Amino acid sequence: MPLDISLVRRAQGEFNNRIAQPRGVQALPGRMGPLTVRNGQQWLVAALALSSAMAIGRMPPRGVRAPAGDPTPLPGARAQGGIDHQAVPMLGDAPTAPVVALEHIANGATLGCIASPRHCPQTLAASLLTFGALTASTLGGGALGYAFGRFNAPAAGSEASRESSASLPQSLYALLPDEQRMQLLQIVRDCGTDAAACTAPAIRSLLRELPDATRRQIMVTLGVARHAETHTHGGWPAGADAAALAPMLSWVDWAADLLGSVVSPAQACFQLDLEQIAQATLDAQQPGMTGAQREVAANIARFDTLRALLRRDGHTLHQLPFSGSTRDSFGFDQTYNGCNLMLEFSGAGTPRRTLMVLAHGDMTGAREGSSGASDNGTGLATLLALARKLGAATLPDGVRVQLLVSDLEEHGMLGAKAFVEQCLAQASCPDVALNLDMTGRGDGMTLSGSDRHHLYMDGDSRALQPPPAPVTAAEAQLRGLLEAAAGEVGLTVHDSAGWVMQSDHIPFQRDGVPALGMNLADAADITLERDMQQARTRLWLANAEVDWSRLEHYLNGTLGPDETQAMETRMDAMEHAMHTYKALPLSRAMANIHNRHDQLDQVDPRRAMAALAVIENALDAWLHAPAP
């Protein structure tokens, strides 16, 4: 939500009622007390009052515009590019340096308390220090404002930093049109790590080319312009109409600095990769196609884009085609053809340990206009990020990491099944595998181990209810590393007993290859999905009781009375189980995939980057840990 300084300033009592008192900041008393050394709050109020008093007499009367020959307002307070806005502050004469400085101390304190209420006491204390420095030095207001802003910037990675990054920089980022947002990501990505000096000129050019309406919104959000409908000056606190930081910085410089920090180069790469995958999926869905044709075209374009992105980054790609047949829920054979994609990264010598990270590349829902951004564009963008990391690293001797893009997951995990069959035949299976599926939403992380694969029913030719697989030392080690890495980034690991993540790790687990499934999910979603999985199990069991090979005889009326009665009883039981299954509410995550809702706006890049950080940290630890 944009930070509307003018609106907050006009709501006179909101600071005390909603920020100061709940956060432990003493409310302003009805009467001013003596200015003592320990009475810091009164010093700040005095500074604000002094700045207002020093400006009295230079304010134009209400409704009267300043003469055309009046001096220029504060640098940064004038609109750029001819935007029709009301410049602030509305001073008839050029303000003196003390007035400017005091106003900017006030503005900085206001913005700091609004953006991060939890740290309001520290912000007020820093304001007092800055005010003290003003009385003992000849620094101009610009230097003071800039120093104040830098001094109060929270440390990167801290909770305060996360709060701040979710306010002003994120508000500016949200105001950018889609095209300029993509341009910003490209600027940050192309500049790479340590990019501040590189990004600023390009972002300034981007800002100057924005539509007038967007530039006005940015200036209002920064507090260097008012909403067009506001016409008042003064109120609480004094000077709150002025720019919140250094007057020597134009709004373009300030906005460029904030936008340059809103995403990291790694996040920019992730978002641009995801954008390309999702857009290619949508572009392939041409008008006039049937639903089946849209599905086929979308997946062809998706895999073509993945190949291009991997080759763009200089990776050698192994293509692993497969084909076969399977049976649907009514026992009818279905043939299929697919192709998995794989990359390998190895240290020197013969590999003694192998970790595989996989994500399914196919999608479903193109019939309804899905882009497959969440399911499973997020997993694919994570693989691309891991490939860049591994390509730039030197792995320890005897260690190998494989990255697999599996095909036809949405049709029964067929690509994963084919890969496991091939690697078992060649005695080349990884020591442990980690499957990623939907890592861009949810309030915590889930890990689905080998001891629960039996909770999922997929109706393949193997046992309908296979026994749980044992958890090997290799799998337990990987789980421990992932859980520790989640703790490092503050990501909750959900306890998901009775629930199984339905994805490509299951074929590995069922054939004895240690594997974990990982995604991000909301705790409430897991409960709903668990109930649905249990109802689905009952449906599969009821379906298995029906002898579908006798269906044609039943329809033709050639079964005997007892067989007919038994057939109808079992089909009734299956129909009841199906109605029960379909009547259950979908979780929010499930309701937003396999249909038109699965678009880029369903992905939270910050959560996706938290998941990526967990995987990268766990991968680093695994590479250097001894074999269990």
C-alpha cells in the first residue's frame, strides 16, 4: 500500500493512538514540560515548533499563489516533466538552512515511525541526535537529511529491513506498469551483484520516461508532492509537507535508490525466467485451437523455452526420451511419449555421491488459460537458479549434482517413473533426490518423505496401497539440512502428518530411491488437502472393487442377476465415494492451479526466494558433509 504522508499527517491523533502508545512510546502530554536533557521527546517537539515559527510570515495566504518571480522551492519538491501538482512546502521565500534542516529532521522521523512503527523510539532518538548536530555545525539540510536516512536504514536481512522493504520501496515497485517493472528487473539482472552504481543511471532514465500519472503517484508516495485534491499546509508535525529525506536529492534520485534495492540480482533473474516460461505457455495458446491442442502447444512451448534458457546460460543438456502405456481409472490403456531433461555438475574423479534436484516441466490447465506460473513455473525457475550457481562453483572431488526437468507429471508422474526405471536398470540412480513443486506461495515449507508415499493413490499397475518405504540415512541427512536451512532464513517447517505432497518424488520412493518432496504451503491448505487425499483414497479403493472388464456385459444386459446386483452395488459405492470426494472444498492453492487463475500474480517472489535460499544453503552443506 502506498505510503500517503499527507493523509497520515492530517489524521492528527492517529500517531498517538495507533503507533506511539501500542509500541511503548510515551504519548505527547497536554502541556509542554521543561526542556531537560532527559526530556528527549520535548526536544523534538521544540525543533518542530521552531521550524514552523521560523517559517511564519513567508507563507502565502490560503488560496493565493506565490508570485512567478518567487525563489524555487526546495530541490526535489518541484515536479519533473511538467506534471501538474502542488509543490511542497509552499513557501513564499527561500527557506533558511536551519528551517530546511529542521523540517527534514521532522520528515525523517515521521517517515521512519510510519514505515517501521516497531523502531519508532530509535527513530526519535536519532532525530534528536541529528537536531543536536544541527546546533553545533554548519552542515546544510541536505547533508543532514541524507545522513539521517542512511543512519536509520535497518541492517540488511533484519526484521526491520523486511518491514521497511515491504513498505516504501515495495510501494514504488507496485506503482510501476508491467513493462517498466520488467525493465527494472532486467536492469538489476544485467548489473549483477554489487550493482548500486550500475543500476542508478538506468533506473533514473526509466523513471523519467514513465507516464505522467505514474510519476505523480510516485512523488505523492515519496511525500514530495500532494494529492491533487489537497490544498492545506501545516498540521502535525510541522514540515511534514516537505520531502522526507535530503532536499539536495531529486525525487528521481531518491526513487532510483529505493527501486534499485527492491530486488536482488538473483531475484531479478528468477522473476525474469519465470516470466519467460509463463509467457511462452500463454503465447502458444492460439485462438481457434481445441482444448487438447492448447494443452499440447503450451507444453511444447514450455519445454522449448526451458531448453533455450538452459543453453543461454551455457549448460550442456541431456535429453532423455521415454514412452509407454498406462491405465486410466477405468482400466483403459493410454499410450504416451515424453522427454526428460537433465544437467550434471561433478567434482573431479569418479562420482561417489549424487544428489538430484528435480521439478516437473509440464503443466495442465491450458484449456482454461493457465500459464503454469505457480505449478510448476516456480520449481523450474528454482532449477535454473541452481544451475547458474552450480555452473559457477567448483564441486568437491567425487561429488555430483544432477538437475532433472521431468515430463508428464500431470498425467501420472510418468516422466519420473520412466527415469527411475531407467536409472535402476543402469545402476545409476542418485543417492537421494529432492523434488520441488510450487515454491512461490504459502506461509511455510513442507517436506514429504518416503515413509508417507503410500498415502497417495495413483492407480498405476503396482500395488494400490504399497507399504511405507524406510527412511534411509541419506534421506534423513538431507531432511536435517533442509530443516536447519529453513531455520536460518526464518521459514516455518509445517508438521504435515497424514498428508503427502502429490508429485514426482513418489515414484522414487516407491522404487526404493531415497527422496523428499518440498514445497511451500499454508497450514490451512494442508488440512484441506489431507481431507481430500483421504477421500480420494476411499474413492480409489471403491473403484478397485468394480470389475470394469465386465462393464460392457453389464451395459448389454448379459450378466446374470447376482452379477448384475453385485456390479450395481459396487458402482453405487464408487459413485457415493466420488460425490463425497467432489463435495469437499478445495484448498486455496489447489483452487488456483490447473486453470486460468494460475498466473504470475499468484507467485510471491519473496517467498520463492526464501525457498531458494533454503535449497542453496542445504545444497552447500550437503556438498561438504560426509556421507551418512
